[in-house]
Amino acid sequence: MKTRAALLRGPGQPWTVEEISLDGPRAGEVLVETAFAGLCHSDDHLNKGAGLRFPLVGGHEGSGIVREVGAGVTRLRPGDKVVTCFIPACGRCRWCTVGQSWLCDAGASTLTGALADGTYRMHLRDGRDAGGFCALGTFTDFFVAQERSLVKVPDDTALDAACLLGCSVPTGWGSAVRAAGVRTGDVVVVYGVGGVGAAAVQGALMAGAARVVTVDPVPFKNEFARRLGAHAGFTTHAEALDHVRRQTAGVLADSVIQCVGVATEQVTTECYEMTRKGGTIVLTGIADHYDEITVKLPGGMLTSFSKTVVGCLYGFCNPHQDVPMLLGLYRDGQLRLDEMVTRRYALDEIEKAYQDMTDGLNIRGIVEVAT
Ligand SMILES: NC(=O)c1ccc[n+]([C@@H]2O[C@H](COP(=O)([O-])OP(=O)(O)OC[C@H]3O[C@@H](n4cnc5c(N)ncnc54)[C@H](O)[C@@H]3O)[C@@H](O)[C@H]2O)c1
Ligand SMILES: [Zn+2]
Ligand SMILES: [Zn+2]
């Protein structure tokens, strides 16, 4: 079949929206009609970073409806509503079996976009195979994914809100609840209030933080966090540090969660300065290049103050367990997803959508595919 896809032909290239051909699902695979795709910053890193295989169809945060299943698919049927998992959970590898599915060996396909058998279902008009980011590729009308990369959600689920459960919400919520281990009474500082940071704020509050402070250079981001329940927000690290110092009689924050769009050595150092003795710094935001040095800290001080630095992928979540759980919190009115969706775009507005993200206009933009 034919489908439209927003893709990158190589590093430094702009997004192009092209008609491509899509093979049907093979064994263990599922054809999904995309409903919504979230505009995560991780897709924006793709054409600036290195080490990827191109052409690459973007989009890993998404929701849609199953249209066809390949042989051996047992958990999904045509008509089911699904949310994507940006790291597949194979259930069999060492990491999955010990409850660390975010490290699943199948996640190695993330950067090539190949499916489990190492081949591709998407092909450009010139015949070249295209991968889908995270073995997904939700910036499309239709995509083929492995069954293990999809979570079924109830038939009455609103797919626009649910699409955020494909990445930003488990990532941010889990960065606070799981990786930082926020506890009742904690002081938590979140750097960067995009889709990931807004979910981190909500996770910290749910875990019982007494005070949540945000740092984001864009005033509206801090105002949004206040509406979610954060207690204070600042556009500079210096102002936030001064505030937290005064609030804690110099002790500083129990945990600091870094969710900025482009991680830098400077922001890591700021997070470190903000953290109390024995406190935790969670690094969730990444740089454009995966191998860029963004952590350079005084080791002797880190040791003397026994601070913990944690790299955190996917909020240490297991999507098959946590997506239904987070959806339940949303349905109960405890997790605010609808408010996080700032703007909606058509698939061919992808360049504008990422420009708006860069310009700080959105908490989360989403591509509305099924219009
Ligand atoms: N670890 C993971 O599993 C995982 C998953 C998803 C996204 N990410 C990464 O998380 C980061 C956030 O993603 P997003 O989609 O929410 O991005 P986003 O661009 O929507 O939001 C990032 C926010 O950071 C703010 N910011 C920029 N520089 C800052 C600074 N120096 N101090 C404080 N705030 C600053 C921006 O104004 C913006 O509001 C990205 O690096 C993304 O690639 C990681
Ligand atoms: Zn696995
Ligand atoms: Zn993402």
C-alpha cells in the first residue's frame, strides 16, 4: 500500500513529507493506522545528531488503530486501539526478565529503524528502504510495527491524550517517581518543561513532593507548571537556586530532574549545584549527539556529598504495565494530559511544528493524522 511519511533523508536535511510504499505485516507484526503522533524533542535530535541510519521516518510517540495483524500475533486484533512503545519489550532478554524492559536488547533497532528480522517495510520511490525511528515511524498515515512495540488500550480511549503515553509521559513521570524516587515531603526541581518535564512535575507531585520548582527560560512553561501544581518557577538557574536555598535553609533539593531539550555540560552542572548532600540528579534530557560529553562534575565533591547521578531512559517504565496504569490515572482526573497538548498540526506542517517547539510555543505539539 501507499502511505504518506515525514522523513529525514540524511543528517542536516529538513523533514520532507513523501508518498512511500508500505509492505504488509510479517509474522509478529501489526499494521497500524496512525491517529496522533507526538512531537517529541528526540525526533528533532535526529537530523542534528550522528550514528543513525537514513532514510529514517520520524515519530515514536503515537496512537492509532490496528488494521491488520501478521501470523503469530496473539495480543492484538484489527480494530484495537494502541499506543506505541519507543523501546520494544521482548519479554525474553536478560533485561526484560529482571524487570528492566527499558533496556531491552530489542531496543538496539531504535536508531536503524529495522524490524525484528533486520528488514524494512517502508520503501522510498527510488527503492531505498526506510527505517522508522524506534522501529516505529508514527509520522505516517500507516506504519508497521512489531506486536511487542504496541500496547492495547480500551476502545473508549481518547487517542489524542493517549498518544502522549507513547513517550513523554512515562518518561517524565517515571523520571520523578521511579528514577528520582521522590518521597513525601521532598523538594524537587525540574529543569525544562516540555512534554517530558510537564510529566515529571506531575509525577513529583503525585509522589508527595512538598515543593516542586521548575526552571525554564520560557515564562509560559513555568506558568503552565504552576497550573499543574508546581509551587514556583524561574527563567534562570540563579533565581531558582536562590529560592531553593532560602526555602530549604541552605540544604537544597532532594532531587533534580533534567528534562531540557538539548542537554549541555552547563545545565548538568546547574542540576548538580541545586542538589543537596545525598540527593539525586536524574538525567533524562539528551544532547543532539548521543556521545557528546554533557557531564563534567567535580568527582571529589560528588563523593564527599554522596550525590547520585542517574541516567534515565523511558522513566524506568515498562509500557505494558505502566501505560494502562497511567491511562487509569488520566481517566481518574489525576494525570493531566489534555492540557499538555498545546497545538495540533497536519502531517505536512512538521517543519513548522518543530520550529514552534524550538521557539518555545508548545508544551506538547501533536500531529493529527486521522483528519
Ligand atoms: N531519556 C529518555 O527516555 C527520553 C525520552 C524522551 C525525550 N527525551 C529527551 O528529553 C528532553 C526533553 O524532551 P521534550 O520533548 O520535553 O523537549 P521540549 O523541547 O518540548 O522541552 C524542553 C524544554 O527545555 C527548556 N530548556 C531548554 N534549555 C533549558 C535550560 N538550559 N534550562 C532549563 N530549561 C531549558 C525549553 O525551553 C523547553 O521548554 C529532550 O532532550 C529529549 O530528547 C529523553
Ligand atoms: Zn527484552
Ligand atoms: Zn520521545
